[in-house]
Amino acid sequence: MVMNLNFNSLRIRMIENYIAQIYSSDKIQSPVHLSNGQEAISVGVCAALERADLVFGTYRGHALYLAKGGSLKRMMAELYGKRTGCGGGKSGSMHLSAKEMGVMGVSAIVGSTIPHAVGAAYAAKLKKLNQVVVCFFGEGSTNEGVYHESLNFAAMHQVPLLLICENNGLAIFTKERDTNSYQVVEHAGAYGIPAQHCSFGADAEQVSVIAKENIAAIRAGSGPRLIEFKTFRYKQHVGPGDHLYLGEAAKEEYNEWISQDPLMSISGFEDEVLKIELEIQKAVEFAEESDFPSVEDLYTDVY
């Protein structure tokens, strides 16, 4: 059976649900910012990319890392703080990377990977690589000065960059309306960057359709573009707890998003679900059997 994109999203959700389940055991050696509810955006966009294309993300980056082809075993080992992890056990959940798959890094510092993505896209243009660079960020990043500087540079040099704003409407506890005095799409347009808002961020199939259109245009030389996807995180800002602790208003929004979530109605994939459970089990065994970094490892990869 050919797995559709929403099923690929389900794989990521099952992985993150497992992480949430074992987090209180202290086996995981780093804070985690879970992507539950937002995974469809990474899956849909990455499905439209070539392997050579590059992605940059945020500290809520498990979905992006996995969607672009990062190793689950190496990710799990990294969460466990083991030397077989994708960051040698030093990076933790918030700094995942898999350069062999084009995952150039995610970062704990809000907005910090945006200029990196712009630089990579500028390099791709200068080298005529026919490469598209995608940068994922939350709406909170648009408050950072470097975001505005980066958009200006990207527009000036017409770099092959797709900006993906994952708008979950929250900055930890604070609502977006209390932090932004502008609309993300309209603001990007002020720089001459074609931008659009999409309200279907829960459906990877629909995300992929709109991503393919924009990526094709960028690859053909259109310059940078921006897509703002409406989304919702089921978990609290950091950690395994549910978003519902915010009260009745949050519960209503939570239930509304659940009603639109394709992953709540997927059926007929029982065999594939068993395969995912086995994949998770093997990744956990790999992490648990791996060694922690040695004292000598403290002196490697130091710049």
C-alpha cells in the first residue's frame, strides 16, 4: 500500500506521542518542544522538495527533521544524550541536523536560522545550483529585527528561498494578536515578496499542493516567496503536557482543530502502524544501548 502524506504525518505524531509518554522517566536528556498538530506542514512542504534542497527550522523541529529524511535512530539517541545521536549527544532536541539529507539545523534562538537560510539561498544562486532553500519559523520570529533584514536582503537579491511561517497563534502563553501589529502576509508583500495565507495547515496533502506551486516558481527564478500556514500545537510550549491547561477558550480552539485533523480519521493502515511501532522500538533500543559521550568528546567540535 502506498502511504499518503497524511500517513507520513501520523508516523511523526506517533513518534512524538511516544516521546511525550516517556519524558517523565528522565531517559530523555533535553527539553522537548513537540510538533503535535503542526507536523503536516513539514511533511507537505518536504514532500515537494528534492533531496539536494535545504531546510532550516526552529527548536520545534522534530517534524521537520523526520519529514526531510533524518534518521529516527539518531534523533532518539540525541534526545537520550548519546554519542550516536545526530549531534553526538551534545545538541539535544533543539539543535537537530542531518546535512546528508539537507537538514541544515534547527535552533533554540528565535529567528536565528532565518539569516542562515537567506545566506544559503544566496550561495545557491551564485553557484547556480538549481537548489531551493526553505526556512520554517513561527509567527513570533517576525518580531525579530533579523527577520526584517533578511526579507529585505532576500528580496533585493532575488534568492531561491521559500519562507514558511507556521502560525500557531501563540508565543508561549501570549496570543499573536497581543504581539503583532501587522499581518505577516501583508508585511512580506511590502518587501515585494509574493505571499499567501493558507488556513489548512493540518492537511499534509493540501499543504504539499500549495508548496509545489511555490517551489516550482522559485526554481524557475521567481525569487523568494512566503506562505503562512495556520496551525495549532496540541502540547504546551515545552514539555509533554497538553495545551488544554490554558482554560476553556483554549479547549474550544483545541476541539475545533481536532475536528479538522485528518489524522483523527485515518483508517486502513493497521499494518503500517505496526511497522511504525516496531521502528520506534528499534530506535529506542538503539538509543538505550548506545554510549554516553566521553570526557574527551567535550573537546571535539568546539569552535
